[in-house]
Amino acid sequence: MAYESIYQPTPPGTVELKHIPAVTALCAKVEADYFPEANRLFRRLFDFIRVRDIPMTVPVEADMKPGTMRFFLGAGFKGGPIPPSPNVQVVVLPARTVLSAGVRGSYTPATFRKGMDAIENGQTNFPQWRLVGTPYAVYWNGPFLPGFLKRSEVHWPVVPANTP
């Protein structure tokens, strides 16, 4: 099944500057770390979009601490206002600029760390940008694809280097 892409993936083994447009996100959050709660967060969001007939998009984003997962409303969403839910919040995210590291492998802390390391090692190629904030994960594949084939990214927000 093909899903609408909110933005294009970064190829595995690549670090690139990426400008991400403003987008409406559906967010589920827990106070615990992300990885032990990933299935519960996914289920909350998936049930939310299924009941409301909201099309699935890619990618899915995740913050590590506290554990947060985001689905996105794509151009295919033709509905009106989204009824509130105690488990899912609707948030408009502003446009973002990030350094993005494309990685391949299972969605684990080690793979996430590999993407962070790639950005830390590759940021010298982007001297006009400075890392800020907290890196987050970006997942492109569903749970049934074998781990060695899965693609993900780590995004680390950046600002121009001359920004105070």
C-alpha cells in the first residue's frame, strides 16, 4: 500500500540539510522513554486515524524522552475539524530545518544512536549551521518489514551558525 509522503526520505548513509514544511501532526505522548512504549503509542494513533477515516501518511516521527509519536495529516485529509481525544493531540508544527542522517536497520536505540553519531561526525560539512534542541527519530516503514530492510532517519534541529 502506498502512503502519502509528508517530505522525502534521506538515503541511508547520507547526512543532508533538510527543510521540512509546516504540517499538522497527531501526537501521542507518554512520560516514559519512547522505545518501551512505541507499540502503545502507535496503537493510540492508529486507532485514532482508523476511527476518523484519516489516511495514513509517512513518515512517523518520534521523540525519545518523553516518548512521543507523531502521525501527520496529508493533503489527502479532506475532513473538517478533528474531534478531541484524551490520548491524541492535534498540533500544528512550524516549518523546521534539520540535519538529517539516513540509516537502515531495526528501530532500536542502537540504530537511533548510529544516526546521531552520523550527524555529529558530519556536521563539519555544514559550517553555516549549528545544532540546537533535541534529535528525534523518523520512521519510514511499517512493523512487518524485516528490520534489516527498514529505513529511518535522525533529525537534529539546526539554526544558522551566526544566530545568538
